[in-house]
Amino acid sequence: MPIGFVIGISIQTGWDTIVELVFRPRVGELLINTVLLVVLTIPLCVLLGVGLAWLTERTDLPYRRLWSALATAPLAVPAFVHSYAWVSLFPPIHGLFAGVLVSVIAYFPFLYLPAAAALRRLDPGIEDVAESLGLKPWAVFFRVVLPQLRLAIWGGGLLVGLHLLSEYGLYVMVRFDTFTTAIFDQFQSSFNGPAANMLAGVLALCCLAMLVFESGTRGKARYARVGSGSAREQRVFQLSHMTTALVLLLPILTSVLALGVPLVTLTKWLIAGGAEVWDLANILPALEQTMVLASVGAILTTLAAIPIAWLSVRSPGRLHRLLESCNYIASSLPGIVVALALVTVTVRYARPIYQTAITVLLAYILMFLPRALVNLRAGIAQAPVELENIARSLGRSPIQALWVVTMRLASPGAAAGVALVFLAITNELTATLLLAPSGTRTLATAFWAMTSEIDYAAAAPYALIMVVLSLPLTWLLYYQSKRTAGR
């Protein structure tokens, strides 16, 4: 539906209007801002994420397990809360520099986690062979280790890039114009006018271009080994005292910028506001509505993912792979494009559900279904199909066999999917702002309303609660990363 919306609205608008709306200086300015943001942020995230992964996994850096956990922790802070912390602590910060700075410290864990996991799984025997052929340690890293991190870097870079294209709150607060901020402004001023729709089309094309670039440059090299590899721990490089003192600056500075600034800011505003900022008459309803929307949305999204996950595991084929891929493509589109698609469809063809909780939940399903699908697919794959067949031979219907046997065995994966979707909905802002019924007030929208009024003290409790709710997700990602690598 989101892709059909982009195509359909373009056909309906007409070529002359498209040329007038797309080929204008404002769109060129937004495109330049987007390109600069992506070109600067992704390489910096790669450098920081891979650098920290190398230090925590391959050196004797003091307290490296602590630095590893701290490198993952920024994911517990929503991106717009990072922006809120920096703007309220340093009000003059704005523009491209601010956008790149806050984006890097908010999103570099998406590079750190896969890079660290890949480094743990590498066969150290390959590096031994390279050294035996006369390569220096730095040459071994660039010619042997780094190429094996290619999938992790490309995948993490794609994830960061899609977040850069879809993020709204972060860039509004630092006064940096992107396609998403411009679309939201156009929507508010003209309510689903052609300008907002055309900007959404350009943004969707940017996402598609990023997906095609990542797929085309990923390469077809093999990254798996045939045998069991070397049955020993990865080599740990010994750092001199001088080198240790220098490289410690990187994790310390990163932790201060990514965690210290939000912590100091929240503490400052909570102390400045005192007990008055804990307005439970408003906070508790916002927390309740967030929990209800997140719980219902997570359950519905996971239920919607079950048939697709079951088909992809039990009956893989072209059609089923296409169905599965459609969900990944749709979820890669920014939330604002999904929201505009739902606005258009509901206004024209399903007005009774326009601006109702049903529309909001549909947006959550479209945006976050892959988070449940990935975990469900892994869980169902570990459930033997023979048990499902035995249940059917004993008189169970296919649906009963799936629910009673397979889903019980896949329940850990389903629970992980529910948790990931729940916490994603908790921190979702853009689609909720556009689609939520009048009177709906989630933690994210309440926080946004307070910061829009420059009432940073009143916004602090909402930010703190969102961070606390996000901590389990951060721990889950960190734990899964360790478990996947056998650590």
C-alpha cells in the first residue's frame, strides 16, 4: 500500500504538476541536505562502530566488557531525546553539524553490534596464515579482517541510512531541514496536499536508491567456512601503556557524548523542575495509552507475522519469498510515507476508520512487522516439522497443529518479537503524530508537545520513562549479539 500510494498519487498528480513540485529549488536544497547527512554520518558511524568493536573484541583494553555494554547503551535513548539533550544543554547548536553529531552518537551502535559479533566469529587461523606470509598486523587487518566485516558494515550502514531518511524529531530540534521535516510541515499547512505527497515520493525513491546501492555493492563473496575452524579463542593484541592511555579516550569520549549528555540534561531538568514536573495527572494517562497501543500493536503485529514466517520456513518458494520481501521493503519506507498512505486511503475509501486507533495500529503493523517476522522465522525453523505432522495425523487441523505444537516451541522467538515491536512503538513519533485520534497522548507525543513549547523541564519525565522502557530492548540486543557469536 505505501508503494502503491507513491505510484498512484504520482499518476493522479500528472507530469506537469510533478515537474513543478519536484524540480524546484526547495527540493534541491532538501536533497543536498539529505545527501550531505548520509555521506557524512554513515562513514563516521562505520569508523566509530568498527573502531570500538576492534578495541573491545581484539585488544586487552581495560574493562572492555564494560565498554562493550556502554557502546550498546545509546540505543536505549530515542534519537529525539538525544537531540533534546544536546539542544537544551547547548542551545546554539543547530544545522548540518548538529544533525551529523547527534545522528552519529545515536546510531553508531547499529554498526558496533554487527561488527563486534562478526569479529568474534572470525577464524583466527586465516589471520595466522596471512602473518606467516609476511603481512604486518595493520596489513592483516585491512586485507584479511576488514573484508570479512563487509556484510556487517553494509547491513549496519543501510540501517543507519534508513533511520537518517525517516527521522523527524531529531532534525526538527536542531533546526536542520530534511525531506521528513518538510513533508510534515507541508502536511500541517495543506493537509495531504500534492506538495507533501510529491516530497514523500522523492523520499521513497531515496530509500529505494539506498536499498539498491546496498544490494548491488554487497558482493557475492563467501563468508562462511566449511570446517569447524580453529578451536581456540580469538587473538587478543597487547597494548602498550602509552597506546592504552590514548585509545581509552575513544570509548570514554563516546560514552560521555552518547550517555553523559542525556544523563546530565535529564538530571538538570528534573532537579530544576522539582516535584512539580511529575504531573501524574498527565503522565499516567500518557503512560497508559502508550502501554495499551504498544501492547495491542505488538500482539497484532506478531500474529500478522505468523503466516508469513510459517510459509517462509515450511514452504519456501518464489511467491512466499516475494511476500516476505514486500514486508521488508514497506518497513524500510519512512513512517511519514506510511502515514500519508494511510491518510489518503482512509479518507477516500475507509473514512469510518480515519483518525482512529485502527489506523494507528495498521501503521505500526506495516512499519514494524519485520521485527516480529525475523524472530518468529528463527523460532519456527527450530521447531521440527515432524511434530507438526504427527499432530495432524492425530486429528488436529493444520491451524491447531501450528498453534498447539509449533508456536509453543517457537514461543521464545515470538516473545522476543513482541518485545522488539512493543519498544519500537513506545518510541515511535512521526506516524503517531499524523494518525492518532484527537486526545491521544503517548509518551512520545507528550514529550514532543512539551519540547515544542520549550518546556524542557516538563518534558524530562516523559524522556526518562521512555529510556527506562527502552533498556530491556538494549539488553536483549546485547545479549543476542553475544549469544549468536557463542559468547
